[in-house]
Amino acid sequence: MFKLKNKTITEFPSAAGKENEAQYLQGLNNLLQISAFSANESATAEEAFQLVLNAICLFTDWPVGHIYFVNEQNLLEPSDLWFISDREKFINFYELTMKTVFVIGEGLPGRILGIGKPAWIVDITKDSNFPRSRMGKELGLKAAFGLPIISGGKITAVMEFFCENIFKPDYYFLGVVNQIGSQLGRVVEKKIFNEKLSQQVKELEIMNEDAKRTSEIVFNIFDDLLAIQKSLKNERNKTQKIVSAMGSGLLVIDNNFHLLMMNKSAEDLLGVSFGKMQGADIRKIIFIHKGKEKISWDDSAIVQDRQIKLEDNIFFETVSGKFFPTTTTTTTTDYGKKENFIKIIVFQDASIEKKFNEARMNFISTASHQLRTPLTSLKWFSEMLLNGDVGKLTKEQEDFTSSIYQSTERMIAVVNLLLQIARVEAGRVIIEPRPSDLKEVTKNIISIFDSVVESKKQKIEIIIDPEPLPKIFLDKDMVGQVIQNLVSNSIRYSPKEGLIKIKIIAREDFVEFSIRDKGIGIPKNQQDKVFEKFFRATNALKAVPEGSGLGLSLVRLLVEGWGGKTWFESSEFDGSVFYFTIPMTGMKRQKGEVKLAV
């Protein structure tokens, strides 16, 4: 129900008269502004969530609101963030909810986690998929709706709200709360970004301290969708009052790429007028670039409903001459026939974030370069001492010098990996694909480890299906780096006399590469962090103390960069299988500035 001029109504304003409708639209506008303010000004994500939860409940006059968070096992857990108008009246429902965990597809929160968009239940007591309906019936709760909070392309939380009356869904209202969910998602993304940046700075400081101890050298390292009615023009005018309050640009296009709607922020960002561009082909208004290369809309993440993140290095060039980096979120909905659909695109000018990210990359690159020179010198001097160039060393002197030499080599390897990751993330790497035999590339990489394999009496077996493999356009250095990192890990964590199996299988649209070992495996509760920078599993730290935790992070960046996928299967004490794919169409050429190799 909604409160309007001290009257209670059970219909939305569109069915309750012009006066109520005007108040309703103004209320929605105020709700969006409050949500935007909360998202941008709150000190923490939790504070922003609570303010928005309160605002929606007060606006709708619904008595109960709550937030479920998604944990590492993709389960929905209850939180302490609530709005309850009468705690004594709803204490039983509160206690039941605090004991209920949902899986994907189960209950209202699980349903939203599954479909990735807002959902509405007209009467929870008659809904077969509402486990808490018994308690809801006792309390007189009827209607419910919820919305996802999406950050980094994943649902991180679900907001749910409950009313004591049967209430039909209003998709207009759901479109607004979907935008609120997007605003909150960006709060989470900023928090995660800052945490990751902070973690990277800490890791660099730790490395710096280690270098000081071993070499005495000082280092300076830091919608849901807008409803469509027959009269699109009238609907657009009503919706424009709401979306004009958004700080992000908003575009609505149809299945033929015709521009149906644009808010004021989008006009400002693109430098165009909707009055002049209405119905025009969006592909003639915005040109998409990946780095310095122009790409078609059909090949873009927008058409594929994938979120564009800062690291994707995507730019918008507009017909007005503007050119800026962007981040976007796209939602598609069909109406009537499946071939009739609209896309809602929310985008931002990410110039400030881009400059910040470039500054971070430049810092890592500069710091790494500055580290290499003294480290290389230290390695040379240590080598000279070990070779007796300045006289014979005592046993104690030789052991100490050998320790310095080995530590320096490890530090140089870490610095090189940091440089490679910085180059890939900045989109600066030259990619020169040529027709190549993946089997031969693999054999050449394996030969690097011949002495290590021989000393551990291990065996590496290569299986090809079919044989011979078709040649694919590859950048050998880039693919070789991925294979080298995976082979190195399998050898390092496999026991003596262990068997390592490499399979290269030609599928219909891609080639699948896998490497299987019977090594120490990865603990299940740590597997979601495997591709993160600087992460090493606890058992890996015990088995091989030396290591940077950067190799697999570089593997994922390279594979996803050429349009492939990477994943793994692992069981502690029973080994691991790592996979990656290469499209049959091969890798795309990229001009770039530097080679991957350092």
C-alpha cells in the first residue's frame, strides 16, 4: 500500500487518479534521489543498504524489509539489516528468517538469485515456492517483492519487502527499484576495489621488507525493465521524470538498434539531443572501441548483456566528437514474440577511474622497473662471489651468498610477473598471431623443464585428439606463457615419480587444453580465490614456501584476453586439473606497445 495525503490505497496511482499519480511520480523521484545520495555519501556499504531499505519501506508503507547476503558457497544468508515497523508483532517472522538460509531458486531470495532481476509475489500464502508462508499466513503477510544488488557482474545481496495486503505487481515501480539496486551495486564495487588496492599495497610493502633483509638494499615500492505500453511516447514522458534524476547515462534501444529513450545525463555525456536522435540507429551515434581498435556493436559486451568493467578497456566515441572510457550494465527483456526485445543500457564516463587505474598501473610498472636494476646487480655480485672471482669463500660465507642469490632470483621472477600483469591489464601488449601447431608449442615449453622432471623422476604425457591438430592463429609467446605457468605448477606440487597428463582436444568452436596431476590439490574452502593476485593455498605454502601467487592470475588475464575460458577441478590430496580454451578462429591481432616477455 502507498500513503498519499493521509489516505491508504491498494492500487498504484496509475489506477487511482491523476492527483495520486502525480504524487506517486514525485515520491519515486524523491526515492531515487535519496537512494543516490545514500549510495554516494554513506561511509560504508552497510550504511547505504540500511538507508535505502528504510527509504523503500517508508515510501511504500510496507512494514517489513530485510537484506540477504550471498556467501562464498553461493548461499543466501540472513543479515542484521532490517526495517520492522512493529518488532513485537513480527518477532516470530524475524526469528524464522534469521534461521533460514536459501539456495538458488528457493524462496523469494533464491528466485531472485536465480533470475538476476526483481520479482513480485501477489500472495505469499498461495505461492508454492515460499518456505516461510506458514509463518507469513499467521502474521497476515500477503504481498512481497525483492530486488538483486549486483556488483562486479555477480549478485551479492537480495533485498526483500513484505506487505499485509494482496498487491498486484507494478513493473513501473520494479524498474525504479532495479535502478536503485544498480546504484547499491556500485557502492559494493567501490568497496571491493579499494580493498583490493589496499591488499596490493600491503603485499608490495611486505616484498619490500623481504628485499631489505636479504640484500640490505632499500626499495620504494602502491531495470526491472521499464514497462512498455502501446503508447510508448506517453510512457516515455512519465518515465523521463524518474530517470532524469539518475547520475548515470541511460539508453533504451529496440532489437533493431533504434534509440527509444535517453535521459538528461546520457545527453550530457554523449553531447547529443534526444529530440534530434529519437528513433536513430544507436550504432551511428556511438562507436565502440576496445583500446585503440574500433569494434562492431555485434561483437560488443553490450549486445551480449555482459557488464563492461574498467579493465575491459572499452571507449565510447560519439557522433558529436566525444571520446571517453566507459563502464556499462545492460539488461534485455522481450515482449510478445522472442524476436521483439528492448535493451536498457546504463553507462558512465569512467575517465577519472581510468586515470586512477592507469596511475596505479604506472606505479606498479615503475616500481617494478626500479626494482629490477638493483636486483640484477645483486644477482651478478652474488654470482661472482659464488664463482670465486674475488677469492675463495668459507663454507658459511658460501651458504649465506647462495641464500642471497636464490632470494634475489625469486624477487626478480616476482617483479617480472608484476610487470607482465601490469602490461596485460593496461592493454599495452602486442599480439601477433600466426598459424601454429599447439602440440609443437607445448613440447617446446615442456623441454624447458627437462632437468627438473628428470631429477624428480616424473613423466609428462601428451594426448592429442584428433591427431594432427588443425593449425590455429596464435601468439606463441602468450600461449607459451600460459602453458609454462600451468606446467610449472604441476611439476612443483606433484610427488616424485608422478605422472602429469596433458590433453589437447579440438572441439567444434574451440581447442581445449588441460593438464592433470596427482599433486597436493587445493582445499575446497580456498578454491574461489585461486585466480586472485598473491593468493597461495595454505597447503601450497607448506609444501613449497617460495612462490608469488601471481602465475594463475596472469593465466586468467591472458586466456580471457584472447576470448578463451579458464577453470579447474581439484581435490585436496588427490591433485588438480586446470583447463583453458582457445577459439578455433584464433587470437585477434593487437598493435599494442610492448611484448609480453619482460
